[in-house]
Amino acid sequence: MKWLFDLKPKRSIKDWKRRDKIFFVAIVLLITFNICIGSGLIHSPFYVNITSSAPMGVYMISNDQELKPNVFVMVKENHRLEQFYGSKRPPQLLLKHIAGMPGDIMTVTDSDVRINTESYPTLSYTSNGMPLQHLPNGIYTLSSDEYFVANIPIRSYDSRYFGPVKRDEIQSVVTPVWLFGEGVVEFVNQWENAKNS
């Protein structure tokens, strides 16, 4: 009698182990590539994000380098970030979106930072229990070369804590190529809004 379904596995355990090894090597190579790009050892038109502060995936440096609301940019780390990341680590690039432009009004309270009408909640501690200090309470206007950069996740370390970034701290505008993980839908919606504005 001929069975309608073949219940035998199509691949052996050895095949699965080989596939897992290839996947592991590919991930290690991507991480190494990302570190080399972030530290400036090599230059590439691509950036691989492996942090949870923005959707994980591959981004490409855009031909259009115009800074406008909701575009996504690579921001250079600076001395203000050392208190959070530590000075022992080599400088990295941070993936953020532009939430505030020169001339925008920034209102800082104990619970959030508002850029025009958009609210970005603040935290007192990181997920590791490290204290976080947001900007001093008050109303500020972004100067002609200042940009407020942020991300959707509340745990993103961004301008809520280290303040606006200067134009020369923004390395490039990027566009997503391949994304995965949490926050992809919100991220793509922001990116589409930026393209249409």
C-alpha cells in the first residue's frame, strides 16, 4: 500500500546542523561588518542595525541627503554619550529619526519631551537599573543647526537624554532595505510619511 504522505524527514540531523552553522557564521560576519563600519575601519553604502532601539535590519545610505522631519539618519556618537555607553567602547553610529528641525519648539517636563505636538516619554532608569537624566525642564527653540533625534521605543537613548545634535554630528540619511523584529510597522509608516512630505 502506498502512503499518501511521507512521514520521514526530508533532511537529516546533519543537514540541520550544517544549516545552523552557516546561519551562525553569517550572523557573526554581519556583526563584525557592522562594528567595522561603525568604527570607521571600512566604508560601505550599507548599515546593519542589530540593536533594539530601532528595527533590526539592513539600511542603505540614501542618495537624497536632505534633512527633513521623519527621515532616518546615522548620528555619530559624541562626548555626551560617554556617560551612557562608557568611554571604553569605540565610537559607534546611532540610527535615529529626525523628530525636530531647526526652529521647532521643544518642551521638556518631568515625564516627557514634546517637539511641537509630538510627545516622547522619558524614563528615570535604563533596563539595567542605570539612572537616566533627561534634559532640564523648560521650553527651548532648536537653533539653526540643531536637530532633535529620537526613535519610537521608549527605551531608545536619544535627544531626550543627550540633547539636540548638531548638523555635523549627522553622518548620513538612510533608507531601510530589509527589516525584521519589533517596531517594523511603525518604522515603515514614519519612513513613508517622510517620503510623502
